[in-house]
Amino acid sequence: MALQCQMCGKGVGRGHKISHAHNVSRRVWKPNLQRVRATIQGRTKHVRVCTRCLRSNRVQKAPSVRLGRPARPKASA
């Protein structure tokens, strides 16, 4: 499972952690990926997208559906 957004392609950033004493060690910056149900080309599927794509509406989230449970009728008062 790649740490990459399936919409924009944002992936892992690599660099160095540098301490105050200038000790250098390698580190990674991981993207904030969320697994969401999205409508893509008219079909609903699970995708891993970054939060920036969710926030900017690049991904159309699919409506939530409850399976196996009929809708409750509204009680009239």
C-alpha cells in the first residue's frame, strides 16, 4: 500500500532532521491520507486521498448508505 494520494499524487517527502548541535539524521514526512468512499466516473469506490484534496472538493464523496436496514418512517404527532 503506497503512501500516495490517488488524486493528486502527493507522496512521502524525504529530508534530514537537524538538531541544535547540527546532528543530522534522515527522516520522512508522510502525507495525511484518508480512506473515503468516493464517486469516481459514476462508480462508488474506496480511495486513499490527502486531506487537501478532500478540502478543495477534488473528490466527490459518495452518499452514505445503510445496508440491511430499512428507512424508519417519521412518527406523526
